[in-house]
Amino acid sequence: MSGNEQRHLAINEITNRKPVPTDEIGPLSQIWATDVFSLSTMEECLSKNAFKAMKQTVKTGAPLDPATADIVAAAMKDWALGKGVKFFSHIFYPLTNITAEKHDGFIVTNSDGHAITEFTGSVLIKGEPDGSSFPNGSLRMTNEARGYTAWDPSSPAYVMHTANGATLMIPSVFVSWTGESLDKKIPLLRSNAAMDRAAKRLLTLMGETEVDTLNASCGAEQEYFLVDAHFANSRPDLLLTGRTLFGAPSPKGQEFDDHYFGAIPERVQVFMQDFEDKLFRLGIPAKTHHNEVAPGQFEVAPYFEGANVAADHQQLMMTVMKSTAKAHGFMCLLHEKPFAGVNGSGKHVNWSVGNSTQGNLLDPGSSPHENLNFLLFCGAVIRGVHLYGPLLRAVIASAANDHRLGANEAPPAILSVYLGDQLEAVFDDIRTGNPSDLAEAGVMELGLAQILPFTRDPGDRNRTSPFAFTGNRFEFRAVGSSNSVSGPLIAMNTMLADSLDWIADRLQTELDAGVSQLHAVASILKELMELHGDVVFGGDGYSEEWHRAAVEERGLRNLPTTADALPVLKEQMIVELFERTGVLSPAELESRFDVYAEQYVLSIGVEATLAAEMAKTMVYPAAMAYLSDLGATVSAASLVGIEVETLAMKVVAEEANALMVAARELETATAVHDFASVEEHMRYCADTLRPLMDRLRAHADALEIEVADSYWPLPKYREMLFVR
Ligand code: ADP
Ligand code: MG
């Protein structure tokens, strides 16, 4: 079958595809969290004392005593067996952006050969996958490959169904045998604890007498593309790298803006409903969904939850999205830039911190005192982004996100903070005013009164900012769509902990010296804004002027590629930040750098190799076949004395030659492996391999709009984006 026949067959099949109906599912109240071993399930099946101990563990993270663990394990097993479960798995979150699991049976045989089920507290608490093949940077030598998974009781266990069975999934941490974190969960829990300590200290200094445990919360908006599986499966690039390495732009793209918030195509709607039902069963509060800017692009946003659970749910959601899409004949693309020239996909991480006694500390309150707390926490975030912006950039760095950041439809790679007009004016006053004047004239309160009736109108927001205040939270918009939210949350919690401590130190000194609270807060915030206010920016983050001014006038760092951003993890200031806050030891941090750097060079290596191969084995042959037929036509025509114009032949021949030269050059460049350091290797990927790939692509894309359609082997952009 020729490439074109295959494509047309696919279009035919897709057009005739019916939405896949799913089993009748009951109303939300009946399906909500039915597959979750939640606190309310436990309340039903545990003794009063066991439940109390368990609840305490969930709330404070205090370890569970072995006897209670046995009771919980037995109850969990019975609950799971009742749902048809035969296997269990500790699911963990290694340094890749995906999850890992090893399945074990509940089944054991006794001495007379009968099968019985067994699940003790110690099995629940600790698993032992042979972790040697998980990336660990320099932390584990293969002769000490043992890694442990340990149950994280603060994230509920749940049941995952497949067509032929069900598995009990136990959210877990993953540590090396020497006790170092090999995952994304441990530092997230530690960063939350560091933030809690610092926040409690500051709030106590502010005169709060009752301060409950503080928790970061996270609500992540997830963008993704759906492409019909017929197309996706005939694109080796989508299968292997998650993005199209070649593809001429569709004559109609997203310029009409007719997709954004438009009617959702029925097949997609059916997919979404199925997928959301699955999420509801798993206790994941999917709340909104809509079309995104690009054709074929969509968004789903769950309601926010505590950061640790939200991070686990986010990973689970990505898994469920992919498998459900498959069942509906789609491929779900979570890649940051599947299609060149079309909007990429991000994941907006909405983040705030709060507790039951003070509420959300990033929500301006109704009393002057609440607003002082709000200004201090907000100021702490401003300082954090100013000092640790490069860290925020580093934790979202990947080969895929490099295509997005800094391009003209995505957040810039320079981290700045958008506050909105009203709040920016308040902080400006704080920065320029004399603190004691401010306090005496009651300007502080005045400014706060202005920010009370906050407009939370999304239309009001600056979409060009990578880090925006949105009324009661910050929205980190530069995060990539396939990124785990853990890295960003760890960085935000940790920078906040550091800033809150910085503020608390100063406040302590001022209060000890007898300065009034209002004066002290005013002067600390003034100092903070003088030192760090340059990170606040309300203008157009896409503009060239900002890229210049941010760097030249404000001293902010522009880290355009992963090769620029990742080495930040090795900078002394960052090493000290994580060590001081107890979030990551220097060894743990270094191992992360090693793993992420390796992932970057590996991804680009795969892309480069595949691009050269596709050029040689798919694009070039198509061009040659077309050329040969053109040639035959020209000769046939000349036999009867007609001279056919040969411009097309000339263009195709030239582009095909150039394509082959570029493919060979890329191949040679990909074979280079002697680098003095991984930093050097990353630079090579960014500065040599990527530009060579771009050059190769230009020739392939030129051929696509020159070679007759019937010869073209790859599904085209206009097909993948518009045929559903
Ligand atoms: P928009 O597209 O306007 O940014 P969405 O409603 O799509 O808004 O998404 C907003 C996200 O922010 C949701 O996931 C929501 O639950 C989350 N969110 C709201 N309040 C908070 C908060 N205090 N902390 C963290 N996330 C929040
Ligand atoms: Mg948003």
C-alpha cells in the first residue's frame, strides 16, 4: 500500500468511527471514590482505636505502630479482595516523570498446598523492588542496587481496574538502602514540612496563638492533544518521541481561534466523560474541561488538593488519560510541543499554602491583621522567585519544554512575578514609601482596603507571565505538560520556607528591639521590595524589550535551554538552600542533576537518530519515487514532441539532495560521544544537534509541500489536527 493509500484508509476509518460507548455508570454520588481506600472507608472497617491512630498518621505523618499496621493491612486486603483484586503494588515516583510499580500476589500456599491470601502490616509498609534499573544518578552503585518502597499513608491506596482484573495500588516513597531519596515524593513531603516550620514560626511572631499544620495545595490545569491512533501509529516520531519531527504547517492552523472553548467534538466528549468517570472512581476531582487554543488540543483541570495527594493524583490522571484515549482510538499526547508552529501544551500549577486556623495565607483577608499576614506571605513569594527564579527554571527544564519556553506563545524562560495592577501598586507604595510614614498615615491599611474587592476575572490576567498571582494563589504557568508537578512544588515550597525564615529573623530582631508590629512589618517589606522588587513585572513577557530589560536592567537570568538551566542545580546557593531547609542533601541534589541531564541528552539523541532515519527511509524515497515518475512523464511527453516544464523536478531533486546531506551530517554528529562532562554534552545537544535537526526538518517540510500527495508516507498536520 502506498503512503497515500494508507493515509486515506485511515481517514475513511476515522470518519466512520463511532464514539465508544462505555458501561452505564451511576450518578456521581454512587461512583465517587468507590475505588479508594479512603478515611471514610477505613472508618467503616477499622476498630475505633485503629482508625484514630490511622487518622493521626494521615494528618501528621507520624509513623504507625506495627500492631495497627497489621490491622490496617488486613482491612485493606479484605476491602480489595471484595473488589476482585488479586495483586497489590507499591506505586512510586522515580526521577523520571512517570510512575513505577511492581506487582505482587496476595496469594501464598500453605503446607498442604492450599492457596491462601496474606497481607501483613510489614508487607504493606515496606516493599522491595529490584530498583537497579531506575535512574539514581550517582547514588546507588549496581552492587547496592537494593531500593525500598515504603507506604505513604497520607496518600490513599486505591484499586486500578483493567479489562481482566484489578490491582491494589499503594502510594509509596522510594529510598536507597542507605536511606537517600530516589524519588519525587520524599522531597515534596520534606519541603512541605520545611514550609510548615517556617510559616508557623512567622505566624507565631505575628501574634497568632493557634496555628494548625500548614499544607501547600496544588491544582494543576493539564493541556493535551488527541490524535487519532490511525495517524499516530503510522508516525514513528509520535510513537518514539511524542512529537512530530517533521511536518509542514497546515494551511489552516489555529489563526481563526475557532477551536478555543468551541463545541467539543462528540468523540472527544465521549472520551472525556469516560475518562472523568474513571477519575471520579479514583477520588480525583476533575472539575473543568474545554477545548484549548490549538486544533486537537484540550484541557482538564481537577479541583485543588493538598500538594502530596495532588501530585500523586496528577500522575495517576496522566496514566488514566493515556489508557482511556487508547480505548477510544486516540493517542493522547502529553508532549510539550507535538506540532511545530502550533501552540504547545503546558501544565499550570496553581499553588497556595494554608491551614485550618489561618486559612489560605495567599488570600487577602477581611481584616487589617489578616492582610498583614497576606502581604508577608506574598512578599515571601516575591523574594523567593527573585532569588530562586533560576531554580524554578531548572525544575521545569526538559528537552520537550525547551520548544515551548521563550517561544512567542509560551511563558518566557525568564522568571518574573505578575501581581495584577492593584497588588502591584500596593507593593510599589511599600517599596517607595518611608515605612514609618506608611504605617503612621495608615497607608498600609489604605492600600489593603484597595485590594479587598479583588477581581478574580481570568480575562484580567496577564497570560504572558510565567508566574502570576491570580487572586488567592500563584499560578506557575511555565511548567511543561508532561512534567510531574512535584519538582515545581518542591521548589516553590522550599523557596517559600527560606523567605519566611528570612522575614521571621528580621521580625524577631525588630520586635525584640521594641518596634511595633505594624512598623516592623512595613520596614521589613520595604527592605524586601528594595532587594527583590525587580522581579515584579506586569508588562508583556513575550516582547523583545522585556527580554532585553529583564537581563540588562533588572539582572534577571534568561536560561533559554535545558543546557543553560539544569546546571543551576549545582550552584552553591541552591545546594545550600536545599541543605539548610532539610529538603535534599547535597548528594541527593547532585544525583538529581545527573539523572535529569542524562534524560536530556538521551531524548535528544533518540530524536536526532530517528530524524536522520526517517529522512533517509521515508522522506527521501518518497521524493525519489515522485521524481522518477515525473522523469518518465517528461520522457513520454517528449516522445510525442511535447516539452514538459521541469521546474518541479528541479526543486524536488535539489531539496532531496540537501535532505540527504543534512541527514548524513546529523548522523555523523549524533555519533560523537567523547565529552569531558555531561554539561558539555548538554551544550552539544542544544548548540549542535538541535540546529542540525532544524535544518534537516526544513528540507523535509519543503518536500512535503512539493511532492505529490499520493507519494507522501506520513500523516500530515492538517489530517492529524483536523480529522476526528
Ligand atoms: P483558569 O483557567 O482561569 O486558570 P481553572 O478553573 O481552569 O482556571 O483552573 C484553576 C485551578 O486552580 C483549578 O485546578 C483550581 O482548583 C485551582 N485552585 C483554585 N484555588 C486554589 C488554591 N487556593 N490553591 C491551589 N489551587 C487552587
Ligand atoms: Mg490557568
